[in-house]
Amino acid sequence: MTFAIHGLAVAQGVAIGRAVLVAASRVDVAHYFIKPHQVASEIDRVRSGRNAVVDELTRLQQTVAHMGSKDAPQELKALLDVHLMLLQDEELVEGVKHWIKERLYNAEWALTTQLEVIARQFDEMEDEHLRERKADLEQITEKVLRAMQGLASPVVPAPQDKRKGNGNQQDLLLEDTVDVPLVLIAHELSPSDLLQFKQGVFAGFVTDVGGKTSHTAIVARSMDIPAVVGARTASQLVRQDDWVIIDGDAGVVIVDPSPIILAEYGFKQRQLNLERGRLSRLINTPSVTLDGQKVELLANIEMPEDAATALRAGAVGVGLFRSEFLFMGRQGRLPDEEEQYRAYRRAVEGMQGLPVTIRTVDVGADKPVGSPKEESHLNPALGLRAIRWSLADPAMFITQLRAILRAAAHGQVHVLIPMLAHIGEIRQTLALMDQARAELDRDGLVYGPVKLGAMIEIPAAALMLNTFLKYFDFLSVGTNDLIQYTLAIDRADESVAHLYDPTHPAVLRLLADTIAACQAQGKHVAVCGEMAGDTHMTRLLLGLGLRSFSMHPAQILAVKQEVLRADTRQLTPWSQEVLESDEPSQLMGS
Ligand code: PEP
Ligand code: MG
């Protein structure tokens, strides 16, 4: 039966495919495709994990048998029997083999997928007692997963190693595994989970949680695949292998669509492809408004390899390299100076002489690195995040600064510091920059000059622009966080997503003041938050005087089209009116 689920539209387009459910597990599970020759060894890994748990439970059963009934309650004996029975259940074993053989899922993914399938069957059972077996099944699956982790499971390579063509087990693309597009449905995906899929396996994705500018949504946009987040119960309502349409423009997920609906969306998909084709003709067109204002369109990237995508989209530089993605998904083991240097150098050389703005690591909040420092903070977005994290560990920060400075010997590099709010933080940052240079001199290592910039993403920073302009060569406005912190709206929380308003008068005022202050002092200013890639905002930002926009490569051509149609002589007075209004969105049209 066809039904629709509503969520938040975060990455545009239409995807039609079969659902792949990524089951939520308390154990951190890697999801990747294996190669056909690895099928037997993956099945063996599951078998070894299961056998280890069977041995453990059998030993426990024997211990319990030797205890008196006072020390070992009947329930414990019964529970062990049930767990052992479930572990040896053919449906679990055969199902896991099926996902490994037919879909080429890695062992952990196959196990959690089959858990999901059986758990659904338990959910539908009339008998309450049997329904409760679901919790037992979850427990034993977790035990097996943990046992597999202890059994030297292959380590998931760091994201930069997971690209097509590098010869490792992640290389396998959709065409090699199945012949229908797959769409990913999950309760929650971390940005680094999603990055694992950046090789193009999935045609779209849906999550139950998340806001429009959560980092998971940002990575989805960078992948240029339709996505819906905040779909609340999607992962419970959609079943493994269901046909699903993801309408990334409307934020709607249609499950089990009828032939008429399928035909309608097929048509929409073709129209969107035609529109993309039309836009691609603008790649080499200079980005200049009707009245001759040059507008710089830069790319936001997550990995060095994205430089190639940025160039293909016609970016004239990288305005934001989110370096934290090199630090994530590696269980807290941080990259050393050499690894970072090589990554930054790849990005710099990849941009072929165009400038690359490397933002120092911005982890914390919804970008965890798995470090013990992160645990149990009540408000992580207000906690040890970004520059605060870096300044709390000067040795780690110096390592990063040294790597960036060394990469600057190979091309134009700008360094961007996230989340500054305090003069003390500015001074410490500058002192550590000096120290990094002094150390490189001492070690006889070559490095290049860099421009130093600050992100304006905390209202406090936007209210002390003169201080910032005294110390920095340029500013870049992080509107995602500026909105979050100005309006006190968690950007990753779908329950307050309706209040997350880029056109709130207070947000626009801070933004306009930042642009004006930079212009008055002849300093470069860019916007690198999601607002820069939103075509509904282009005219307003141009009217406020912005001439440098940094966004995901996939958005560059659509924004360029807006620039080519704009006349700043008309937009400037109009944007002042918008700025003065109590309800700016009413003046901006749709
Ligand atoms: C921002 O806050 O707007 C920004 C660009 O940084 P991030 O989204 O990575 O926090
Ligand atoms: Mg930010």
C-alpha cells in the first residue's frame, strides 16, 4: 500500500530505488560493500563471532547448572537457553549469508540487516511473550558484533582511502552489486558514516532525525543526492527492500508507490536531469552581474579529492575545506602531521594554483571524533567544539598548523579559524601560529605564507567586528552556526527546525554588519554557510554587498545563474528594505 512520510528537504532531486535499512545498533557498525572473493571470509567472520558467543553462553550455562537454585534463578537458566536457541536459529544464519552473498554487505552490516528483518516479524506477532523475544535477539546480535570486533575485524579504512579506484574493498560500486538503485534509510547517520558512502553507492537517503543544516545534511548536499532528514519514523515504517521515492525538493518519502506515482516521478527525474544539462553550459561563463559586478563562487569541500569536483563545477577556489573530516570515523586516533600535510597538499595541488581555505579542525557537537574528551556533555554545541577543542590541546593544534603551513609551500593557502568569540582565543591562536612557524624553522622544514581568517559564527564575534578586523586578513561568515547561536535553535534538532530561520531580522542584521564592516576596511569577506548555496538568498546577499560565496560544488551553477540575472543597482535599495523589515521573508518571495 502506498503511503507518504514527511520530513525536511535537505538535498534536492528525486531518487527512486529499493530501501536499504541501516539498523541502529548500540555497537558501532561499519557499513561497506565487499568484493565477491571476500564472501566466504565474511561468512566465516560471522560464524566465528557467533561461535565465540555460543561458547561463552555454554560455559555460563554449565556454571549455572552447578549452582544451587537460590544462587541461580530459574529465569537466568531459561534466558540462557533462549539466547542459545536464537543464536543457532537457521533464519538468522541463513539471512546473514543471504545479505553477504547477494548484496555483498560486510559481515556486521549483514548481521544488523537480518536482525532488522527478524525483529519486524517479532513486532507483528500476536503473542506478547514471543514479541518480547525481540529484545533477546537484539542482545545476542550485539554480543556477536562485539565478539566480531574482538576477532580482529578488518578496520574500516579512513574516509580518504575509500574512493573508487584505490583498489581496496570499498571500491565496489552499485553497478557491481545490484542492478537497481538503492536508497538508504536510517534512524540516524553520523556525517562520517555518510562520508563512507560518498563513493556513489546510494541514490538517496532518509533519516529519522536531523535538521536542515546538521552536518549529515551538509554531507548529503555535498554528495549531490536527494535526501530527506527529520522523517521521524521512516526507519520503522519502511521495510528492507521496499520501493521508495525520495522527493528531495518537497521533503517527502513515498513508500511502495503505485505505477501512476512512479511514472509521475520518473518524469520529474528526467526534467531535473534536463535542467542540470542546461545549467552545465554555464561552467565557463564568468560570474558577473548584469551591472558588471564580479562575484567569486568558491567551493566547500570535505576531502582533498573533492578538489576535482570543485574544479569541474567551475569554482574559482575553495572557500571552506572542513578539515575535521580527516579526523572523524577513526575511533579517536587522530592523523599525524605527515598524514595531514599530504592531505592538505593534495587539496592544494588539486586546485591547480587557485586558493584553498583550510579551516582548522571543527569537531564536537554533531561531528564527534570518538575521543573520551567528548563524552557526557549536556550541550555539546556550546561545549568544547572547534577552536575551543584545538586550544584545549595545543600540541594537536600545532601539529595541524605545521601541516597546513607546509602545504602552503605548494600553492595559495588561507587558514580559517572556526568559532572564535573572545580576544583571549584570538591571541592564543596567533601565538600558536607563531610557535608553529618557529618550530618549522628550527626543524628546517619548508613552509609557505598564509592569509589568516576568522569565521564569524557566534553573535559575540559579529558584535565585535573591529577587534576581529584588527587581527585577521579576512572574515568568513558561518551562517549555519550564526543562525543556531543567534536564535538558540539546535541546528541538528528536527523538532525545532521550523524555528531555524535564515531570514530572521537579527540574523540578517549581524550578517549585513559583518559585510559592511569588511567593506569599510577593504577586507575580504565571504559567506560559507549553507545560505551561500541557497538560490533563494543569492539576490539578498548580493544586495547586502556580498561578492564572495562558498558552497558545495553541486550548487555553484544554480547560484551562478542567479548572479547572471541580478542587477545590484536594484538589489541594493531593495535589500535595505528587507533589512529594516520585521518580517523579511515576506519581501523576499518564495
Ligand atoms: C557554518 O557554521 O556556517 C559553517 C560553515 O561551519 P559548519 O557548518 O561546518 O559548522
Ligand atoms: Mg560552523
